[in-house]
Amino acid sequence: MDFRGKKYERGSNWSDPEVVELLQLWADESVQLELESCLRNQHVFNRIAEVLRQKGIHRTGDQCREKIKKMKLEYRRIKDNSKAPRGGRTWKFYEVMDRVLASRPPALAYGALSGTMMAQQVLQGTMVETYHHQFASSALPFGPSPHPELMEIKCFSEPSMANSSRIQNVVPRPGFSALHRLRKKRRGQWVKDPLDELLLKTLTSQRAMEERFLQMEERRFQRDVEVEERRMQLEQRRFEQEREHEFRMFSVFAQMLSILKQNHNGSSSSAVMPRGLDFNQALSEVIGMGGGRGGDPQGARARPLSQGRVDMQGFCSPRDFQKSPYLSARGNLTNLFHGSTEEGYKAYHADKYDEDKNPNGIINFGTSENKLCFDLMSKRLSQADMNLMEPPLLQYPDWKGHMFLREEVAQFLTYYCKAHAPLKAENVIVLNGCGSLFSALATVLCDPGEAVLIATPFYSGITQSIFLYGNVKLVYAYLDSKITGTSTRPFQLTVDKLEKALQDARAEGISVRAFILLNPQNPLGDIYSLSELQDYLEFAKRHELHVIVDEIYMLSVFDESATFHSVLGMDSFSAHDTNCHLHPSTYRLPDPQRTHVMWGITKDFAVSGIRFGTLYTENQDVANAVASLCYFHGVCGPVQHKVAQLLRDRDWINEVYLRANRARLKAAHTYVTDELKTLGVPFLNRNAGFFVWIDFRKYLRTGTFEEEMLLWRRFLDNKVLLSCGKAFECSEPGWFRIIFADKTHRLQLGMQRIRKVLEEREQELLAEEEQQPCQSDQDGKADSTDEVIFVSRHQEPSSAGSSNLGDLIGLLQQQMRSSDWLQKNTAEQFAQEKPEIYDVFSKLVGKQ
């Protein structure tokens, strides 16, 4: 029971053990000094009461003070009335009280001129020296040493003036000495003196300032300690990275010397394949699927990479699979169309994490959902203007959507996409999600067996959307982490890569009808500039390709340094408007009739459970064809009303939602990326979407997709769901996507589980290296640049030793440029320490 806050409880009885504990604390030298040095001593007794409560004695500070007060009165009564040496001193606590009170200096008599003297002595430091002295909560000794230089400024009255007057008016008990009554009378007179009140205020202010100063000093000291610890950790981390960086550079240098030696001995044809790449296994993984293509490995090695990928998307043919007697061939194919994404999603829903009900459940870092703004959206969607139920909302609408909603969508996209002229409502089509839009567009733009071009890695749901209904294939333009040619960043999409993929597909007889462009890109997080968009759209126009632009993350750019550019913001859809005056530098849309833009509220407004997507296209043939399929993918009337009300509330979106959403996304992204930096894991540092593209290749010993899948399952076994690169058709095993748009406690727990898996895997790799000589150079830890935290060790096989040597030299130069190693290791210093190696390196640089 907590006694704090109660006033006087004089009727409380004290047992002898409780009195002993009280006296033991009160008799301490530091306590006595503090009681003597302050006018208001209630805080001292409150601390005594706290210590007693820790010992199981529940008393308030008022009760402790009253008990001490009564015992002092009893002690003085016995001492004054007992003249004989031992007469009357039978009270059991007399000796303890006598040791304390008899050793204290006499109280200072207060006269007409004593007020100034007392204030002088107090302000000279007697009281300040012991003001903040704290007493321990453990047992304290009885025998304090006397301090004659300290005067007694004691007040046995209550803290308030009313209580002081009340005690003063009490009739003195028989036996009280005249001196005691005189001191009480003088004390009452002293309290009323204005000088005493000024002294009291001065001491109180001084005490408050000193306490505040001590608190600030303590916080400053703690902050300095934390800063120093952090500095030491960063220094240690920097030192380790420098050592690893040097090791990587000299490893590459050693490979260069080995190749030179082989060339000198006439053995250039035996160039070593890059370590960590099982080329046979990678090609068989690309071509075969579940044993359906387990033929000749030589034939597999000779087949083009693009053809293998297209076959895998087309599943070769339905007869390759064992049919169910209850399903058609197409039904069997649909039934078998699932991968790690679907498997992990089902496992998550079977064992979902809940902080209270299932704390050991699976934490979902694999599904791209924004879980940071449920509070804002639930509050807005439950307001009165959202709850409308009229007959038109309960009837069949125009298949393109209710006109009031399409008008709001057009105005919304005009504003946030920064269109040069107002977009038109008749060009807007509403469906139940962007997945349905992909499916509908693939159906109306492509015939069965035809294909759509897309850059990898990409959001895997697109594959199901366009294949399951329309039997439309995907042709991949492979992006990789290696920075070569015109690339300036990892996984950069260039027109050259699109051209190569398109030409390879047409050479194999595949008809490509469209090109899908994700902006911002999922899972990379790239935001394309206007010039890049112009290049991609010009490429599509040259080859008469429809362009499906998915901008579903356009409002989820959470860093002010990044700017999103929508295709709808280009001079395109309103170029025929004679009232639209454009700046000469405005980018123009090359082919408006073949450009179709998608957006939805699922991601940007954190409502993945509300299936709503919208398409904007000027091509009325495409619009009407898609609208016919809206019969199967329509949005119910009440939801259309809610979405219209949401999009109409521009003030709430700008001032409340977007501001909070971007701040929360940035904080969550910062936390996850800081954890990855601590782990030394490379990743792409982008500022859009809910995801981070992570490089776990150093945790794969052989660098295969089978090993990537094992690592994915290991994460799942440790109750954290990620998305592996295979699900996004990434060409390099070992890349994973993590979703960071989640609450802090789930992020912390999920990152702890990820750390555990990676540390265990690292120990296993070290143990394997000790048992068997290492045959592959694993990727190093991350180096930092302004845009990307990344180390690229990916190398392609080559048949000639000279090109392999060129790759190694380029890699060595890249490693040197990515750190300050050259500033710390000058050429002059290296030439003096190792002149032989320096001469060889100089010749190599001259050849390069």
C-alpha cells in the first residue's frame, strides 16, 4: 500500500523494531547535518520514509517526523525532570536519543540582533556544504561525530505557518522546561520576520539551482560517455573496414599477377572462372523447372539466357505437370503457379505474430504494406462524411466507375502528378486493385503466347496478374549489381539493356507487345528522372510498344532530396489544348495513345485491404476494352464514395497525412539501414517505397539460387518472413527485399531475429573454411557513398585471360576509388616499401 500523499496520521502505532529502524536512519551524521542546515526538513523525512518502505515498513514522511518529534520531547522531559544520575531514565530509547542529541551543538539563541548573524553564518557555506549529501538506503550507524562549527537551525514545527501557529498555541505539558517554551515562542516570532522569509526564499532558490545544476551535469556526463562509446565503435568499425578493403584490393591484385604469370607461360587459355559462381548450376536453374527440363547440361549451356527465362514464365507447356483429374490443363497450371512468396505468405497467416497472443509468431517483412499510419486512416475513414448510403451506391454503376469518383481521381492526379493541364475524367477507369489492371491490360493488349517486356528484379505479383488470365509471357531485361559501361549505379535500367532483351526475344520468334515500367521501382526503390523517362518512352515508340507505367508508390517518397516525376506531368495528354503554353524545356510524351498510367491508394494511403486501382489512358479503345472487364473487377459503390471523399480532402492529405507518413517512413528506414550498417550488410540506399534491397551474397558459399532458398527458409524458421531475389527474378542469387514500414517494436524484434540467423550462418561459413580450404572469395562488407552503400564483387565469366584481367583491373580501380585508401597509402610510400610490386603495377596501369 502506498502512503504517499497522506497528511498526518498521529494515531499510527510504531512497534519497537520499526522505531529502531527509524532511529538508525535518523541518527546518521549526514541526516543530522541536513536537518540542521535547512529550514524546511520535510523532504528529509520523506526520504527516510522511502528507505523504510524498502525495508517493508510503510510509513509516511509526516509520520516519521511526528514520531521523532514525540521521542525528542520525551527525551527532554526525562532529561529535565530526572536530577538523579540514573533516576527516571528507564525509557528503552533514551540512550540512543542521548547519544545523538547530546553530541549536537547547542541551538543558536535568537535575539533582537541575531537574525543578521544567523543569515551570515548560513550563507557562508555551513549549510551549503551538506545540502546535497544523500544518505544510503542500507543500515546506518548510530554514532555520528560531532561538528561544533555547525549551528543548529532546527524547526520542529510543521512546514506550513498554520501548523506552526497551531503548535505554538498548544498548552505546554507539565515538565516542559522554560527554555523549550521560550525557544518555541522565539521561533514563532522569527518566522514572521520579513528577513527570515527572504532568507528562506534565497535558500530555496539556491537549493533548486544546485539540484538543477547537478542534474544537468549528470546528463552531460552521461551524454559524453555515450558519445565516446559511439566514437570508439565507429573507429573500430572504420578500422575493420579499412583492413577488409585492403584485403579485397590485394586479393584482386594477386589474381591479376596470377593471370599475368599464366599468360607469360603461354597458358592464357586456362583462365580461371570467377570464384563463387557455379555457371553450370546457374544455367540449369534458369532452364529447368522441377525436373521437367533435366536434359543434357551441354545443351543447356548452349541455350540463350533469355529463352530459358521466357520458357520458365510460360512453364514450358501444361503437359509437363501432373494433372489433377478434377481440373483442366489450365486449372492444373494455375494450381501449380506459386513460389516462395505464396508459401511464406501462407505460413505467416498460419502463425502471425501478435505482441500479446502470439509473441513467437512470424514477423512479416515480406509483404509490401504500410503499417505505420493505421491510426490516421482509421480515424479519417470513420468520420461522418464517409458514411453515406444512397440508392445510386447500391446499384450497378458505369463499368468505368461512378463519375463523381472519376472526377475526383482526375483532379487528384492533376494536382499530385503536376500535370500541365487538367486531366479528364472520361480517361479514368476504376478497378479493384492494380493487379486487376495488369491482368486487364495484358488481356486487351496481347494475344495468348505474346509477351511483355519488363526489367528485373521486379514485383513478382505482376507475373501472376498477366499470366493466369491472358497466358501472356514476360521477357526480361536483366539488371545486375555490376557498374559497367554507361551505368552509374547498381541495377540501373538503360535503353541498351532494353534493346538487347527485345532483340533477343524477337530473334527467338517471340512477339513483344508492351513494356512495363515501375516508378518508383519495386524492389529497388529507384526514382527515374525526366530524362530517363523520356529515353524509355522514346524506345517504346520506336518499337511500337505500349507502355504500362505503374506509379503506385508516387506519394511514398520520404526524403526531400528525392523528387518524383510522373509521366502524367510530361506534356502529353493535353498537347492538343491550344490554351496550354509550355516552357521550351518541357519534356513531351512521345506516344500518348500507347501510354497508360496506373495508380492506387493501397500503398500511398496504407489501406492494402481496400482494393482500389485507377488507370488513366487517352486511348479510348483501350479504355472501353478494359471497362468491359470491369464487370469482373468492379469496386462497390460505398467504397467508391469513401475513396472520393478521401481524395477530395486535400487539406488533410497535405497537412496531416503526408507529413506524418513521410516522417514515419523516414524514421523506420533510418532504423533498418542503421542496423544493416552495424551488421556490415551491403544494401541499396534509396528514398522511396517501403523496402530495402539487401545483398546477402556473402552468406552464400556457392552463390546459387538453391542456397538462397535455404537461407530464405532459415529466416522463416526463425520467425521472420523476407522476400528472396528469386521471387523478383533477380539474376544474381543472394539478394533479398525487406519491408521496413512497420512499428518500432516489430522492427526491433525482426532485426534481432535476422541478426541471429546471419551470425549463425557466418559462424558456419568460418567453420567450413577451417575444415576445407576456401574456394571462393565472399563479398566484403559495405562501403559507403552518398547514394549507395554497396560493394560489387559480381564478375561474369570470360573465355580469354586478357578480358578477365581487364575486369580485375577495373574492379581494383573501383575499390580504390570507393575509399580513402589512396590518401593514406601514397604511391611514393608504396614504391619505397615494395619497389618490385610497384614496378609491376606501374606497367599494368600503363597498359590499362
